[in-house]
Amino acid sequence: MTQELFSFTIEATEGNARAGTFITRHGALQTPVFAPVGTQATVKALTPRQLEELGATLVLANTYHLYLRPGDELIAEMGGVHEFMQWHGPMLTDSGGFQVWSLGDINEVDDDGVTFRSHLDGSLHRFTPERSIAIQQNLGADIMMCFDELADPDNYDYLKLALERTHRWAARCREAWTNRDRQALFGIVQGGIFEDLRAQSAEAIASLDFPGYAIGGLSVGESKEDMYRTLEVTTPLLPADKPRYLMGVGTVEDLIHGVARGVDIFDCVLPTRLARHGAAMTEYGRLNMKNARFARDAAPISETCDCYTCQTFSRAYIRHLLKSEEMLAATLLSIHNVRTLVRLAQEMRAAIIRGEFASFAAETLAKLEQPV
């Protein structure tokens, strides 16, 4: 029997960790899942075919950037973001809220929306909940996000105001969401690092009955301890039968701690950004591949990695490419880094199904404590 679109089935649990399947128009997402970020409808240095070969099943694109260039209406004319970038698996678009907060040279928030200046040319623009949803519907991703206000995670007084605004905006986003048979809309829980605000936000957002829920406002400067503690109090308050998405998190340890606390979906620019700066993500931590100690190292980046880079090239060659400023370095390191996180999510899923997640997590985290 065909599963209903946007249904979420949990196949196994261990503690708070879950292995599930979320059905979208472009295929099933097996969770836990890590999504590489294709900010401007491209995952930097990688082709869609390479992403597929790496085992990636979900890609994120950015509403703010695609609205500014080339324009969401142009992408709609081209058949939507899947057709535009030739990625035919599930896709997610964020709402643009984070970029308005982090990139806008000038932005002014009011109860109706946000007025901001483009980081490209200084031109003036305005996002409201309705506008964000309209842009995302033009883009046509399988999952889209409510427009929310991101605030300083430590500023309690302002977070209270931003929270109320975020909740009102979520209701407006839900009202503006017309492609309900094609796109799933996720609500976003905010509240910084404060337990009472997170509880208020989880209750308010869950009451709107979205197909899924995101946890926003973390990994924006707070300590790891605060992030993990906030997750511990937030995820149990979200509907157990819907997927949970932790936005913008992408280290090995954060994925493990997130899954242990009930998170299903992750995304982050980190693997490709580190690659462009010459760093490799491994089970023992990050390696600076420009380091002179790799100049004559015939070993792969990781002996245990099954990616094309590790199966084919030496550390010495990767270092040579970096020192020579060759573009191939970014591609080979991106292949490795993305595969590292995609494979980690796959391994965590398998461990949950076997009932061995706790031991897998402990062993993997212990490796990160060893010298690289």
C-alpha cells in the first residue's frame, strides 16, 4: 500500500533516538539524515550526480539568496528548483529569516515583517510571512519553513518579544500555505537557551499541527552544553509522530548528540566550507590538509572512509592540490566531508535499528577525544 505523502513512520527507537521514514513527493527520507547545503541551488564544488553517489538524499537551498538571484519567479518559470539545478531527490528551503538576521547590513523588524537591504547591491527589500511562503512555493522544494525571527540566544527580554512574533508569523505562514498536497511546511521552535521560552514555543508551534517541526536559534554562538541541554528539554515537547529538524548543525559530535536527544534531520554548510579551507572531517577530528606532515603521506585521508577521494587519492596529493590552489582540492575534500556526515547518519540509523546506538555513539565520540 502506498504511504501517504508527508507521513512519518518510526521504525525503531533506542532511548530518544529514532529511525524513521518521511515520505515526500521526490522520494522517501530515511532518518536520521544529514542534508548538505546548496545555498544558491548548488552544493559548492559538487554536482548533483556526485551528491547522489555520496548517498545524499536531501539537499537544502536558501530562500533569501535565490530570491535575490536569479529570482524565485524565474526559477518557477524554469520548472522549480529541482528542475533548475537538476537534483531530483527531496529538497528543503529555509525561510530566509536567518540570512535577513545575519547578512542584512540594515534590517528593521516590525510585527508585520522585516525590511532589509540586499548584501549584493544595497537595494531595499521586504519579507513578510506571506512573502516568504510565496517565494518558497515558487521554488517548489518538498519541505519549506515558516518565516521566523532569530534573536540573540542570551537576550531573554528580546527573545520573549521575538517569540510572540514568531508564533504569530507561523500562523500566518500556515494560512498562506496553499501547496499542501505538494510541499510540507515545518514550524520553527525558538526561545534561545531558556527552558521556559522553549516550552512556550514548542506548545504554540505544535498547536498549529504542521507536518514537521524545526528547532531554530541554536549553534549561533551558545556553548555546546547549552545547546545539548536545550535540545534535551525541547524535543520531548514536540509531537512524537512528526519529524524533528535541527537547523544549521553539522559536526560529528553534534549529529550524535542531536540524534541521542530525538533529532531526525540536520543540515549545515560546514562540510563544504571546511573543504574550501583545506580541512578534512574524520572520525578522529579535523585534519588540516595543508600541514607539511602530509607532504609525503601516501595514506588516504581516512582508512575507514569509502568515498571516492579516500579510495583513490593520497594525503600527499590532496596537500599538493591545496598548496597549488587547484580547484580540484575543494571538490575532493567536499566529497570526503559530505560523505563523512551522510555515512554517519546512515550508521546511526542502522545502529538504532540494531538496538546498539548507545554503544555506537560512545565509541564514535571516544575517537574524537584521541589525538589526530
